[in-house]
Amino acid sequence: MTDISRYLVNPELTIREALQKLDANRGEILLVIGSDGRMLRTLSDGDIRRALLDNAELSDGLTVLPDKQPWTISLDDQIDEAFVLMQENGIECVPQVDGHGRPVRLLRRRDFEETVWLSSPHMGKDELRYVHEAFETNWIAPLGPNVDAFEREIAAEVGVEHAAALSSGTAALHLALVTTGVGKGDIVFCPDFTFVATVNPVLYQGATPVLIDSEPNSWNMSADALERALHEYATRDVLPKAIIIANIYGQQAEMDAIMPVAEQFSVPVIEDAAESLGASYKGRASGSFGACGVFSFNGNKIITTSGGGMLVSEDGELIQRARFLSTQAKETAPYYLHHDLGYNYRMSNVLAGIGRGQLSVLHDRVARRREINDEYRAAFADLPGISWMKDPQHSLSTHWLSVMLVDGHKFGASTDGLINYLQGLGIEARRAWRPMHMQPLFEGTDLYAHLPNDVPCSRRHFESGVCLPSGTNMTDGQLARTIDAVLSCREKIAVGA
Ligand SMILES: *Cc1c(COP(=O)(O)O)cnc(C)c1O
């Protein structure tokens, strides 16, 4: 939560001190509270202007201001009532107070007037400085000091030795496959429940994906299904060239179950950590478990460069090779010489500058996403038919997206019913990933379910999963509005509204 305390002042403050505090809060508003924490009044720029025109002095205490009954709503009120008060009285902010009259959050006009997005870019303070530096030194392209520094900083953050900054997470996955030696006709085991970009590069290489279902706890690759698949393929003498795992919605896959199985068959693991930068598993950073790991800085990810990716590995040669392939595989020679098929996949120095600024606020972003998830879980704890991904002690999820499972019968509205209802209120929610085995693109692809002869877990997660707004630039008011909308959905839909 945005700390409400930065709006609170006691009546002993002087007008000058109040103006300074208002200035620090970008002139929004102050809440004057008594010694018992109860709210006495709101205080705006306009209130002070009128007091000064009325001959008050800057050194006077706030007690000289005339009394003003504040417009507030209580915790029991629908959040929308704050907006009604704003409209009726032409005011910009309405505090919400608890049963003792103590302010708990400040609601603003824009909390109601702006769309609540699923996960939109959230810039920090330093991005523009790095971008300016790039402009001032004309390091626009190719590469440059921001790229080198961003690679070092990501490697340090994740605790691996080497990193290559690339144009997208998809490009990083593609080069992960190329440098692992995946080629035409090879088999690659892939997660079934993921975004299509995890699996597409397998097709780029002319290789064949085999889909492995999720397990019900982490929603990520089932070690049981993986083991069964490896045994079967080993019997046919066609082991996969690689196993790609994905860490969906910011949650690490169950590495203690997966890695021993992969090691038993000596198949390298490629970790698609596009959604899990900042997560950890038993104290170890997400993205650092496989032979190589992939991050994405696409616009909707926890941090963004507007578009970009990173390949990380302990293997310096692999990263060196990826850098070489990402810049057209141009050999060192006095003319243009190419032995290998290369790509144009490198990250620009301007975008790496954005990435450096974003990386410096990663931990704040993780904390806020987790807080948003906590708020949803607490608010919907008594709703029938709602359940969540497990949040085990040994795993620190970033909760990049907060995704809940909705049992339509118990809840009283289907996933699509809820999503459409929220959309009508200017709140963006989305379905969970549609599994790869349900994509026409992968029709006929071999699939190993978590429990043999059972419906794949991935299908259940798809059928009942709803991704809720999870962006870190969502205001407290917008979060409260989203929560209220979900809470009100059942009765509204039941009466056909
Ligand atoms: C976003 C994402 C990607 C692709 O990353 P881009 O940078 O958009 O190419 C790959 N895998 C997963 C799981 C993702 O969520």
C-alpha cells in the first residue's frame, strides 16, 4: 500500500510547514488528524490560500483555519461512493476511514476515471538519466556502455557469471536452443502451460516439441510427467536434446523434483524465466538453475526496456557464442566473412539504459506485486469457488500476475463472465495461458499429462484461471476498485446487470 502516513498532519503544524508538506506530496491534499488518529479535516492548497487571504500568517497553527466537515466514505461503503461524492461536490480526493474515523486510504478522481491495466510499464527515476547519457555520448548504436553494464548488473542480480543482452526474450530462447545444439529433427521437451514464445523457437530450429503438463501446486512442469516422458523416449532411443522449463506468473518450477530427473538422463535444462525475474527458490535466484536462463523485458513484464531479453549462463563460451550469433555471426576478418547462420538479435544501448534504471527498482516492484497478491487473497478469502496457486515456504514468487482459479458454479459467474463484467467497469483482466496442446499450431504434438489418463492440469488452469490487474503502478484506489468489482460481480451478474 502507498503509505497513507505521508498525507497525515496534526493540527499543531504551522501553515508554512503544511505548505512544505503539500509541496512534497505534489500539492495533492493533507489529512489533519487528532491525537486519537481520527480525521478532523482535509486540507488543500485552496484552503490555505483562502486562509492567507483572510489574513492568517504562515507562522500560525492550522487551528486558525475554519472548521470544515470532510467528505469521507467508510470501509463498509462501496468504493464507487467516493466517486459519487467527488462528482457531486467537485472535489478531487475522498479519504476512506475505518470504524474509528481513522483514514486508511486516499481515493482520487483518476482512480475511477482511468482504466486499470493488467500490467503496464512502470518507470523509475533513473531510466531517463541513462538514456540521456546514451544520447549525449552518441552511444545510440551499436551496443555501448549501457549494454555492458546491464549485462553485468543482471548477472550479479541473478548470481551467474555471464549474460548477453538481446532484442527479446524470444530471441534469447532461440539462441539458447542454437547454442545448446538443437537442430532439425531434434526433440525438445517443453512446458504445455506457457506463453507460445516458450515453444516457438523449437519450431524455428526445425525441431519437434513434446509437451509436458503442469503439476497442480506450482502450475509449472510436472516432474512426474517429465520422468515418464524421458523413460518412454529413452526406450525408443530418442532422448530430447533439451528440456525447456518455464516459471509461470513469477513462480519457480519445482526444481528439486525436476533437476534430478533431467540429470539422470543428462539432458540440459533451459530455463524460461521471462516471467520470474526477481523470484527465488530455496534462496537461489530464478533463471540460474538451468544450463542457461532467459529473461524478457517486454512491456508487460515486471521490469521493461520496452522490448528486450537476456540470456544468462555460468558457461562463458555459450554466452560468447550467443553474442557472436546475435550480431550476424560476423567473423573477425578484414572483410565480411560468415561461417555460421547469424541473427540480428542484440539489444540497443538506448534500451539497455532503460533496463539499468528499471533493474535498480526491481526489488520494490517484486515487493509491490506480492503485496497486491496478498490483498487479493485476503479480500476474496470468503468468496466461494475461488482458489490460488500454492505459495510454498521454500519459494519466493514475484506474483508477476495475480491469477485466481474461478469455479464458475460455486462462484456464480464464469471466467469470461467475470472478465467481461470487469471490462465493463474499465478493469482489464485476462484468461490464463491457453495450453500449447490446445493450440492449432501444435495440433498432433505429443503430450504427457501430470496423471496418466487424466485431464491435463494445464487445461484446468486455463479453463478456470483469471489474471487480475497486477501492475505496480496501480494506485491503492484502483486496487480497491478492482477488489470491489470482483466482490460485486456475483450479485450483479445474478440479477443480469
Ligand atoms: C514474455 C514471455 C516470453 C517472450 O519474451 P519476449 O521478450 O516478449 O520475446 C517468453 N516466455 C514467456 C513465458 C513469456 O511470458
